[in-house]
Amino acid sequence: MYTEIIKIIEGGLVNDKEKVVNYATTLADNLEVQGENSLAKKIKATLSKKRGTLTSLDSFSTKPVDTESRMDIVEIAMPQIDSQQVVLSKYSQDAISSFIKSYEYRDTLLKSGLDVSNSLLLYGPPGCGKTTVAQLISSMTGLPLVTARLDSLVSSLLGSTAKNIRKIFDYVSKKECILFLDEFDVIAKLRNDKNELGELKRVVNSLIQNIDSFNDDSILIAATNHHELLDPAVWRRFATIITLEKPQKEEIRLLLHVLLDDKITNFLLTARKLDYIEDALVGLSHSDIKTIIFNAMRGVILSDRTCLTNCDVLKEVFFHKNHAIKNESEFIGYLLEHGATHKEVNESLDIPLRRIQGISKSVDKEEL
């Protein structure tokens, strides 16, 4: 297995795609023999897409830099995202699929006298998939993802910020790609904000001008957690606007099945337990839920167990929301209220049954 990894790296360094594909295929086959089916499946899925080549990024090698810091102001990637692994609401998924299809059929739309829909604004709470959606669109269209680095883009010399914006748009204008502007509100704030300097308002003007002249063969994606800060003129520059919200119970259930594929649990196939887990996770972002599940799985592995229990997950939810277990009685009560049995709490957390029973009686009295 280590030989295959070394050969894949060697092939990547010299842009030998055939070598990379051949040794990656061998690696996947060997992993299957060793029982690592999940990883083997991911490698084969990535290879099967055959989108983009290692040499397709050559034209992006000379990146624009900030004059002051000399740092690159963009990052280039060719993401490989499995759409089945991205869990969003049905309406968000439909809107994203429609956006991609509109781009792919842009010539047909232009012949019909319709404008090309190649600009997308994503907004919503942190951790709800905005960056993942940009990566998914890159993966599905085969276009390189050019992500603006705001830490380099926004210069301490205000006049340089507008110049950096211009550099980025000039850079992508010569190529078919996706330009991704994350934390978009930083450079697209309301121009009537009395707290902002005149130079920052000129930054917004420069941004709008560059969006207006953006290449029709490329895609522009902007994302923000603070849509209320955006200038009204900026909103009008985006043909498609999608809100990405925190997942509801239906999406949480799908996300749990995606995250725990091939894992052993005591709740995924038990409706009552799963319902309690979903209730506990409502109100959290996709990113929060992934963190909770991965932390719970890490605990299972480190304790030399094979089955992820509802108590493991509920413990991580409680810790995520409270950042500590300061009151053990409150913690045990939380587990019991979310469907954990006395035996499950005892076995998962090694808490004496007598103590659990005493807290259970207190919880029952409070409910009465």
C-alpha cells in the first residue's frame, strides 16, 4: 500500500496522470482486499469522474499577489465531491441543480434571447454548506475553483484592496473557471454605512464594475453569513440567490446516514432512538453535526469499541452546547430525557445504576 502511495505522489509531481490513475486503482483494489471498503469506494468514485486533468491547472500556476504582503490572493483547486454526500433541503438542491443546468445549456438559452445565469449568491448561517456547494458545482461542471483569499485580498493600504479585486477578475477573465468569493460582505458592504471610510465605498464600486464585466463562460459564486450588510446594488448583480439554512429533521436523518455509512450503531435502524437523536441535533448546522458525530466516533475507537451508541452522540451534543459537563445530574437528566435507558447510560458512561435511578426519579417529578 505504501508503494502505491509513493508512486501516486511521484506521478502527481511530474503531471503523469496515467501513473496516478493506475496506482490509485491498484491502491483501491488492495484496500478492498483488506476490508477497507469505504475508502476504496471513495477512491474509485473519484477516479470514475475523470473530470479535469493534472495538467489543466497549469494555466493557473502564476497567481496574482498582494503588492504589500507578496502573498497569493487566490487558491486553486479541482474538488471531487460526491453529490450523494451533500445533504441540503430539497428546494436548495433543486435550485443548485437548475443553476448548473442553466450554465451547461447557456448556448441554448442565449439563442432563445435569455441571459446566461452564471452568478450565484449563497447566504445563511455559518457551517451550512456554502463552501461545500461551491466545491460541488466545481466538481459537477469540471471547472477549476478559484477561491479569493480575503486575508490577502483586503490590504491595510485601502487603495490596494480595489487593485487586488481587479487583479483577481483579470486573472480569471482569461480562463473558464469558478471564482468563489467567500465572506463576501467584507468587500460588498452597504455604501451608505456611515461607519465606513470613503475608500471602502470605492472598493464596492470597483467590485460592482468587475462583476458587470465578468466572463460569461465562467461562474461567479459569492457567499456570506451576513447578507443584511450587502449593498443593494450588489444583490442585483446575481441571477440566482439561494439561502442555505440549518438542517431540519429530514435532512438531519439523511446526513446521519451519510456520515455513518458502513458504521455500526444502536440507533440508525431504531426509529425511536433515531427520532430522539434528530431532536437533539435540531438547531445545529451541518458542520456542527459532522463535528459531533466525528467526535463521538473518535471516542468509540479510542475506547476500543465497535458500536456507536445513542449515549455517545448525546454526550457530544451536550458537550457541544455547554462546552463542559459541570453538573453530572443535569447531564444524566439530559440523556434520559432524550431516550437513553438506565442500562445504556450505565454501560456507555460507567455511571452507577443507583445514581441514574435517583436522577430519573427527580426528572419524573419535575415533569409532573
